[in-house]
Amino acid sequence: MKTRRQLHAFFELHPSTSAAQELVKANYKKLSTHCVLIGVSAFFCASALAIPEKTNAPTSNNAAVHLTGKTATSNKRTPNNQDAQLVELVFVIDTTGSMGGLLDGAKAKIWSIVNNILQKPDRQNVRVKVGLVAFRDRGDTYLTKLTQLTDNLDQVYSELTALHAEGGGDTPEDVRTAMHQAVNRMVWSKASASTSQIIFLVGDAPPHNDYLDVPSVETSVKLARGRGILINAIQCGSLADTTGPWRQVAQLGGGEYFSIAQNGGVDVVATPQDAELAVLGEKIGATYLAYGRADERKAKMSQQLVLEGKLVAAAPPAARAERAVNKAINIRAYDESDLLQKIESGETSLSRLRDEELPDDLRKLPPNERQRRIDEALQVRNNLKKRIIELSKKREEFLSEERSKKNAVKSADQLGFDSAVSSTLERQIK
């Protein structure tokens, strides 16, 4: 039987073929990741304590809410719709000793970068996937660490928090291997008119051009460009030996070149709304409701608890606030095993599931009670989304005022990492 990753890749390459449909039909229930993080009744009662009893939030297929303040009302707004957009971002990041400031900035701003994509009025049906290639040099504790493209941003953040700036020592780094892997080992989707595929090379040192056992950076960039992948280069610091190669990467890759401060130039501003948004983010995480085989539910529960624990322990309040906003506006805020997300998107329903696939608390109920509990759970999640949206508007107003005080309109050579990435995406996303 094909692995889940193989099935996913096959279906993305052939979304309309009967072969893909039959493959999904034959393997879907076996390959879906299953667990229950917390019972329906338990999370409903716990979450409801902080939510107003009366609300006009929707209860099923129209749950996605955006920062316009309006609730989306179109049914089955899933990434499989014809009007869905796909954005795939891969960050190729130098993680040697001089890159500590940049790494800290990336960890603080990854949610904000993705949210900036999703909050545009014309991008209410966008799926964003993020991948990482962390690299150092030969002789360091690792040469590369690759995180495959995924829309599970909790997982991406977890991988980012595990990265620390160490090693290096000489000026050149193994940029060749990093770029080769980003282009050839990353599982990119099939190119299409609605798919934007973008790489950001981020570092402060030039490539080791004496490493002849892997293709040159120029070769990898040209190969990517031929596949429709845009490549941008962000130089940290001002080392002259790096400027030329980085500019060439951007030119050959059809992208843009930026020079930012050595420490990444990221400005993290605390707001009065951060603390409450962080708490709401934890509460909305508790509405996660997985389904499937019992053994896989337990494994998934353990994995999800670990991710939530890492986020609470490691993320600063501003990052946790941005994560909460992402959970409210992202149509793929949860992984493939979340039952509520699958139901509200129209991808499945209780009637299509076997009893043994249901979470324990749900399976114990009479069939006519199950849908009511699901509707209640969706109501709780939507109440949380509405409150997050309200706070996020106030938070953005505060940030806007702070930017005005600091004269935050900067020239291109004064941008921080997150600003450089977001401004580039504005121009490059289709």
C-alpha cells in the first residue's frame, strides 16, 4: 500500500483523474492520521466556560472567519475547490554561529508571515505550505536538516525552535548542498496557474565553490526557475564576498535581493492583546478532535500534546498571539486528522464514517445525538474564532500606531527579515 506522503503527492499531481480518485477511495481510511486529543464533551465544556452563550456563529460548513470581520458563508470552502490557491514557501537558512539573531527573528515571525498572506481580501481560499532547509558546513554537527513542505504550521514552528546557531568558523558554507536539496528533495506540487512556489535563501556567507561533488548553486537555481519556482536571496550583514553570489541567485531565480542587518532586523512589539490571544490560542487548540483507528488516535494525541507544549514553553507572547490569529483565519489550521475541520469543509460527514473511526466520547452516544455534539463543538470553535478576530483588529490598530511612532516606513535596505519576506510575497504570489 502506498504511504500517506506518496498518496498525497499523487493526488496533488492528478487531482481530477479517476486513478487518483480510486486511489484515495481505496486507501483514505487506512492512511488518514487518527487520534483524539480530548473528548468532545470535555473540550466543549472546558472551552464554553470562556465563551458567551449567545452567538450567531455558524455551526457547520461555513465556519471560516477572516479579518474583514465577516463570516464566510460559502459552503465547502476547501483547498480542493477550483478557485483554491496554493502557496509553497521554502526557507533555506544558514544556521551557523553568526545567524542566531536571524533564527530568533524567524521563530518570532513565521506565523505573522503566513497570516499576512491569508489576510488579503482576495486570498480567502488559500492554502499555505512551508518547508525548511537548515544548513551549515561539512564537519559541523549536521550538514542539512530538511522539513518537508507542510501546512501544519505547528510542526514547522516546532522544527524552527529546535534550530540553534552553531558551527561554521570559516567564511564559506555549503550553500550548494542546501540549494540542491531545496530544489530536488523538497516535494513540490505540480506547477499550475493557481500555484505560487517560492524559495528564500537566507545567510551571511558565500558558497563553497570548491565542493564539486554537488551541482553549483547556479545550476540548482536555473533548474528551479525552469520549473516555475522563484528564488529570492536575503543577505544578513554586509560581507562583500556574499553580495555577488546572492545577487546572482536572485537574478537567475527571477526573484529579489535584500540586504538586512546581521541580526535579522526583526522588530517584535508586545501589545495589550497578546496575553488574551495566547490563551485563546490554547483554547482553540483544545477543540482539536481526531478520528480513526484507536491506536493511531493515541499516537496522534501524544504528538499533538508535545507540539502544544513546545509552543507554550518556547513561543513568546507575540508569536502565540499570531498563532491564535492563524487558527482563526486558516482553512487548513489543523492537520488532516481533525474531524471538525473535515466536517466544516465538507470533506467528510458523520454518516460517511464507521463507528470505530469516531472518537470515544462520540461513539458512546446514540447516532441521533452525535451530530448535535459536533454542531456544539463547531459552535465553540467559531465563538473562539470570533473573539480572536475582534482582538486581532485591536492588536493591529496598536501595532499600526507603534509603527507610525517609529517611522516604520523603511527603504528596501532597512527592512527586517519578516518585512523583506512579506513585501516580496506581495509581488510574487499569483
